[in-house]
Amino acid sequence: MSVLFVTNGHGESAIAERIARELRGRSGEETQHFPLVGGGFGVPGFIDVGPRAELPSGGLVAMGNIRNLVRDLRAGFIPLWLRQRAFLRRSAGRHAVIVAVGDVYALAMAYCARAPTIFVGTAKSEYVAPYGRLERRVMRKAAVRFVRDEPTAAALRAAGLEARVGNVIVDLAFDAEPYIWPATPGERLVLLPGSREDAYANVLLLARVVRFVNRVRPLHAVLSIAPKLDPSRMAALLAGDGWKLEPGSGEEPFGLRDEEGSPVVKAWSGNFAALFPGATLVIGQAGTANEAAAACGLPVVALETERGGREGWYRMRQGRLLGPALQLVSGEPERAAASIVQLLDDPMRREAMSLTGKARMGPPGAAALIASAIEELLRRGSHHA
């Protein structure tokens, strides 16, 4: 029998894949992935199963975000939920262990498969919002519980629930061969527009900010393009915004030159974690990738936007998670650039942000801890068989 990972978000799928890869490397266990949100992960050895569809919210319906919930309902959430629940019920007896990655909704759905279940909680933290009474009731049936930080684990223990700390985002941060930055002088900026549809709007905003920073400071910027985004669409948008395109190849699909023809931005379609070693700071509108950058000790700058909705509450959540490791600046490009230049001129503040990010995110090794917990449940199951 296999191990089934149930996830409800893009970042959660990346976390689940990292745990599954650790597990396969240790025991060769077959791993399957049921994404409640999104179209699947598409990684060898991590087989996508079950009914799925892209929803407008991208899975972000927590923290009272009624607008996103309404959009999902209109897009067919209820019929999808019924098909997903039926699939999990039919899966009973096919999986030795279920691993739910995300929030308690993913955990409640995972229980439908009726197998020992591990919960990897990524959505809640004492820094943002604690697990409520109803959520704790749902969590009681889990065989093992992992949460992202010690304050959250301590709060659950005080409520009578044993919980361990395991933040796999930190493992993702150290999970790639380092990118080779140019040897010429200049600040090294990583641009993280995100992995959802709004990344196309974000990339224009980030590039405009870089344009203003570049007028006062020499720099090298690398734009990370998530796997499900279209580099050619991004290139066309940037060309329409006045950038001169430079053709690329492989994991560097294109580059951008300024008005004088000097190279300023390189696009990168490889693992975002490769960009962190040697970088100066991150300008990001991402979720998991922003937090991974903070785990590496990089100062993170995010831009306020007028879009509101998901972006507003999500940035608020991330600000509470990362604390002073994240600086929120104006979404107006010239003002944002001025704030970023001030930060570049303040190495002591950047060092304080670095230390805070590492402390808030914790050490690497969570994927191995969770893989060990899965193996323990597998051993128990084989003894009872």
C-alpha cells in the first residue's frame, strides 16, 4: 500500500512533495498526491490522483475571506467537494498512511480515507491566528501532529494535544544547487512575483520598482517564474511596459535590458531556492517562496497593492509570521524603490531582519522528522497486519 498526501494549496503541494521525496529516499515507499486545490503537481514518483480543478481562490479561503469563498462556490466548489469526498471514501484500505498538509479542512477530508493520519499544519500559527476550539477537535483524531513553530506547538500542548514542530518550508529554502550570480559589482535582488494568476500583474510592478532602483544603484536582478506560469506571456507583458527583451535559453528564458541597453533582469524558471545563496535581498509578492527566503536569512520586502482581497489579508498574515524579517513598502514603484535603497544602505537593519527570519522559520530538517513519523506508523501497521 502507498502513502497518500492530501493538500489544499500550491505551497502545500510543494511541502508534501519534499516530504514524499525524503520518504522515498529512505524506504522507497510509493507516494501519491491528492490536491484538493489546483491541477496537480506533476512530479515523477509523486503521482497525482483524484478529482481536482483550479479554483479562483487558489485555496485561500481562510481567515474570514468570504469573497474568495463565494467565488469558489460560483466556480463549482460544492460538486467538486462531493466528488473529492467520494474519491477519498473509495480509497479506504488502499493507503497505509495519509498525510494531510495544509489546514484542518485538508485534515477533515483526509479522515474520509480511514487510515492512520498525520497532520502537517501550515496555515495557522500563534504569530497570526491560533487554532480554535473546533479546529482542535478535528485535530484530535490525527495520529501525529506537526505545526510550523514552537509557540503554536506549546499552545496545542496546553490544550491537551500533543504536537511537534516541523516547518518544511525551511527545507525547501536549501533545496537547490546555487544560481551563479554575475561577478560584476551590484546589488543582487531576487524577484518573486508568486505562483498564481496575479503573478502576471505582480511581475510588472516588481520590474518597475527595479527600474527605479537601477537608476541610483547598480544591480543584478533575477525574476523567478513558477513552473505553472508562462514565461512568454511574462516577456510580452514586460516588453509592452518598455523593457528591451533579450532572448535566453533553458532555465533562463529571457532577459531584460534598460533604456540604455544595459542588462538588468534575468528570468529564471528553475528552483527558486537556487537564487537565495549570494543574494542581497528579496522583493516578493509570493507566499511559500517569501517565507523560504526569510528562512535563509534574506531580508524580504513586499509591496502594498490596491487589489485588496487575497493580497491584503495574505500579506497581513505573512507580516505577522515573519515579523521584522519582512518590510512592507508602498506599491507605488518610485516610492517603493526609495524604501529599498534605504534598506540597502542600512546593513545593520538587514542583519537584524536576517536573524529574525531564521528565528521565526526555524532550522531545516522537518522533512526528515515527518518522514520518520510516517515510517513509524507504517511499522505499527505492519505489526498489526
